[in-house]
Amino acid sequence: MDGLQLGQSPPGFRSGFASFIGRPNVGKSTLLNQIMRAKVSIISERPQTTRNAVRGVLTTEAAQAVFIDTPGFHKPRTALGQKLNAVVHVTLAEVDVVVFVVDAADGVGSGDAFLAHQLHNVRTPVLVVLNKTDLVAEQALERQMVAVRALGSFEEILPVSAKSGAGVADLVRLVTSRLPEGPLFYPPDQVTDQPESVLVAEIVREKALRLTRDEVPHSIAVVVEEMREAEEEGRLEVDVIVYVERDSQKGILIGHRGGMLKQIGTEARREISALLGSRVHLDLRVKVKRDWQRQPGLVERFGYGRQ
Ligand code: GDP
Ligand code: MG
């Protein structure tokens, strides 16, 4: 890596983009984190937490791979849904490699068949990752391999465990070997091109969804209004607003005597401090914005559907 300059293309150096696609919850974000070994994308027990195309940049001596974690692909019912699907389509056509992630523990199902069908029309080479191998026995894994082969013709099918890291180095090698020769797009030490504010918002969103369990829908949006240095040395002040669609949802997020909001704030602050490497004061508010998902202007303003 030493001596590599931005935009330079040493002989044999490869660079390009790889996009993850797969049903919600198959482990795309976990895999991206395992590859980057830093918290670039946000993991949640709940599906469809990732709304933006989060990028992780991995630079080695021989290649630079930019990984994109696409949001879930699903039948659009709202302006937000349409926006998400448009992002996915554009992403797949533009990248150099598609990594189609399938859940070996859950088993190949109709959701995977739907995605495989979408991929038929995409010229980009597709590698299949059979994830969560730590949860399945050898024979079950064999059966899932057969089921994946029945979905279409893919360049390669690779069993991995995003959780333990098994097979992940092989995946990185396979991906980089399929990138075209090209220059360095990002500085070698950069791991993500997401602004800090987006990462901060995603952390708050993940905590809110997880701590309230099924009680607030995915229609919450988190906006970082401001991040500033506090007067006190080495401390950041972060103002965050959580938008919900109904008063009842606001009530759930705030909780009895503010207990829920306090807990969300405490957990989020801890993680944001670690991410930013600084002490953080988090000012967390909840506001009601009726039916924002159905209004394209608001979907845009809240930062969803951006490339
Ligand atoms: P995404 O929706 O595809 O981005 O999925 P996530 O990365 O958010 O993962 C969904 C859930 O599956 C989380 O609870 C992860 O911890 C879990 N998970 C992901 N990969 C693995 C794996 O290889 N093994 C196991 N046991 N769990 C995994
Ligand atoms: Mg995800």
C-alpha cells in the first residue's frame, strides 16, 4: 500500500465495486462488518434496518474493493419502498461483482428465488454466499448447495459464516480477483464513505427498533440535526430527532416517565462515543410527522434513497 497515490494505477492493481444483495436478515451487514472489521454498517435482529447503500472500502497491496450493502428488495407499497428498489436496481447494474447472500440456516426459499430471478437480467457476475454455516450440519449444508444451484447459474457458491469469519477471506479473494484493473479510488486508510452523521443516525435507529421490539414500525426516521464541539474539551454535542408517524408511536418511544428514550439514548451514546472516539452528549427528541413514508419530498429529506 505504501506509496500508492489516489487515482494511480500500478500494473496489475485492481479496483471496483461489489454489491451485497439478499433477503432481509441473511447477514449482509454482518458480512460487511466482518470484512471491514469495523462497524460500518448497522446490524440488527430486525429486518430492513439498512436503508442506505453503505460502503466499506477495503484496500490491500493488490486491490481496492468498495463494498455496498444494499437495502432489502421488496414489493413497493410506499414512496419509500419505490425509492429503495430503484437504488437496488441501479446498484446492481453499475457494480463489478454482485454478492448474493443466502441464509443456510433458514434455507433457500421463495424470497431467494425472487431475487435470483431479478439477477437473471443483470450482466454483472454473481457470487453466491451461503451464510450462517456455523448454524448448520454438513448434510444440511449440502442440501442448501443443491437448492442454490437450482436457482440459476452462478460464478461460484461459497459457504461462509459472517459471524465467525470462516470463509470470509476466501470471499474477499474471490471478489477482488473479479475486479477490473483500475486505480485507487479512495485513500488506502479510509474504510467508509458514509458521513459520520449517517452512521450516528443508523446507530440511534437500530437501538430504537431493537429496544421497542415490535412496537414501533420501521417507519421511524432518524435525523442528525447538528454535531458540534462542546465548550468542554474533547466532548461532542449531538442533536438527534426521531420522526414517527403517530402519537401512539411517540408514546412508545418515550416510554413510562421517559424511561425508553433514556435507555435508547444511553445505549446509542455508548456506541457513538466508540465510533467517533470522543465523549458524546446526545440530545434525543421524538417528533410526529404524519405519513412521511408516502411523501417523496420527506423521504428525500430524511436521506433515504440517496446513492
Ligand atoms: P441483513 O439484514 O442481511 O443485513 O442481516 P444482518 O447482518 O443484520 O444479520 C441478521 C441477523 O443474523 C443478526 O442477528 C446477525 O447476528 C445474524 N447473523 C448474520 N450472519 C450470521 C452468521 O454467519 N451466523 C450466525 N449464527 N448468525 C448470523
Ligand atoms: Mg443489513
